[in-house]
Amino acid sequence: MAGAGEQSTSGQLNLPANPEFFGKNDPNNRRATAIVNGEIVTGTDVDQRLALILAANGNKVSPEERERLRLQILRNLIDETLQIQEAKAAKIDIGDDEVDETYARVSQQNFQKSATALAKYLISVGSAPASLKRQIKGELAWQRLLRRNVQPYINISAGEVQEMMARLKAAKGTEEYRLGEIFLSANDENKAQVAENAKKIVEQLKQGGSFVAYARQYSQASTAAVGGDLGFIRLAQLPAELSTVAQQMNTGTLAGPVPIPGGFSILYLIDKRQVLTADPRDAVLSLKQISLDFPKGTTKDDAQKRASIFAKTMSEVKGCGAADDAAHGIGAAVVENDNVKGRDLPTGLQDLVLKLSVGQVTPPFGSLDEGVRVLMLCGRDDPQVAEGPSFEQIQTQMEDDRVNKRAQAYLRDLRRDAIIEYN
């Protein structure tokens, strides 16, 4: 903030092309502790957050990447502290009961563990329940603050929503994309550094890093709290730079960093579907899996012969009613499941099974260790034609987009006015 008798000015910074530094101070070489408006962020805080990210990535992180993660976590903790402080100043209190309830839900949804089991797991990897609860408290405080100080001033007119609904109908049959995004804010002064950080994040993700974990720690968009998941959106809803990239992506692939106004985005394509069109993968299938195990010591040639006999027998079965007797006749086992969604099948089997008629089987598949098996389609309930999002859903999405933009500006103001001391 400008002091008494000083004026803050806006405009172009006067920066030399080749700056000469006095002394050896490196602003990026700081110990991982800070005091934010009088509140301490400790090295332990950073270590515990780092441990959780390392565990999510199987600890396959280079020393250089580990140090970069520490710096980013420190920045995140500073932002988190500012958000909690601002909420407290606005008399917004997040109680322990609410935090514990959210922690229990995160335990089940994100870690598939009970709250007690998650606590043990966090401690075992060098983190702590208190660290995750602090992150949850920050997210809840910021969300509530935005609902009070930003959302009431966002106005989406009925005309805007109706225009979006008309665009959706006009786009019927075109594809929409379920994307994950990691957004990193950048300006003219730090663009090169942020771009380099973004490239390193992409490298870690390509080596098996958890997109959800990185999004929660790195992304500066409001979707960070849900692992960067944007949900299903049409290309027209994305900035032009992102829509061009997303259109060329295949499911399960990464793209970026992509320069966009205000920073860089890293995209992950989770899924695709067609607008206002029923997705065949949402069909509910009734399947029989017929399996033949190979005796221990079976050679590859013997396995091939057995698989050929098995395949011929299965191809001659006349429908699901005759499958059990035919299977038992050659020593095969049958497992039934009447509630399988097409999209839940392994990618390599989805198209094969969805193209079957009732009573038909897939080509045999398996291995020496697992034996040979086929899937037989015994029934199929096709999905209803999608009606698309409702007026209220579209209005909410448009509101969320505008709140997110205002939230970024709000946080920039908090950083600018903060008094931060590094130790």
C-alpha cells in the first residue's frame, strides 16, 4: 500500500532488458516459512502438504521438482491464510464440526477410506489430518466469503440464459467435453517463470502424477477444490485458445501449458459426449462372463488350442439361455451381472460389447495366467435422449464463471495489501 504523501500509479513498468543486480539476494531462495499479516506459516505446514502430494505421486519426484513444489505450497498456504483472514474479518466462522463433516466426506470420496483410516494414512506418509483440515477450512471460508461478497453482485439475465439454451439446441449432436483444468495466473512480469513452472507440472503429470492432486495444490481457479474438474462443457464456452486445443485431444490425454488471457492452462480430457444426444455408453447391460482357466504349466501352444476350442464352442451357443450348459460342458465358469453400464467397461471392450446383439459374444480374450474368457450380451436398456441442462443449471454455470473471474481479482487485491515477512 502507498504510504502517506505517496501516490500509487498505474502504467508500464520501467524495466531494463539486462538488469544488473546488487548483492546476491535471490527472492526464490527462501526458507519455507512466512508471517502473513502477523500469522505464521511454518516449515512443518509446508512439509505436511508436500508429503501428501508426494504420496499421491508415488514419491517419484526429483529433488529439483520437490523444491519447486515447496515454493508453490508456500504460496498456496499464504493465499489460504489470506482467505481465512478475510473471511474472519467479514465475521464468517467455519466451525470444527463443519470441517470434520467435510473431512469425512473427502475421506470417502477422494481416498475411499474412513476418516479414522485416512488419519492413519496421512500420518504414515508424513502428513497429518490437521493439514488437510486446514486446507478444507480455507476452501470453505473462501467459498462462503465469495457467496457473501461477490455472488450477490453477479447478475445473469434471463435473456442471457435463453440465448445459451438456444445455442445448445443449435449445437445438438456436436461434441461436448468433460475437462480438467489447472490454471496458473501470470502477468507480463512473471509470464516466463509461470510458463516454465507449468511445463514442469505437465512433465510430472506425464510421468504418472495425479492430476487431481496437482490441481488442488496449483490451480488458481475456483475448480481447484474439485480437482480442476470443469464438468461437461461445449467448445464455445471455452476461450478460443482452449477450444482449439481441446478439439484435437483424445480422452485421457493432456495438453498445455496453453497461453490464455491472464495466464496459462493445462488441460486433461476426462470424457466426451454429444450435446443433447443419448450416449450409447450409458446403456445398462446384462452380461454373462464365461471363463476357462488354464491348468498350471500349460504351454502357450496348448493355451492357443484350448482357446480355439473355447471360442468355437461359445460362437455356436444359441443365446444366453443355452450359455450355462455349454460352458459347463467344457469346464468353463459363468458369472452374471445385470447392471453394468457400458462406460464402466474397460476402454478396449466398450465398442465391442456395445455393438453386440443379444446372445452374441465378444472375441475371446485373456492370458496364460488368467485363462480365456468372453462376454455375452443378454440384455440392454438404452439411455433416454438427453434433454440438456435446465434453465437453472445453465444460469448457475454462468454465475460460477463470473464469480471465478471476480474471485481471482479479489485474491490479487488481498495479496497486494498483505504484509508478508519471510524467515
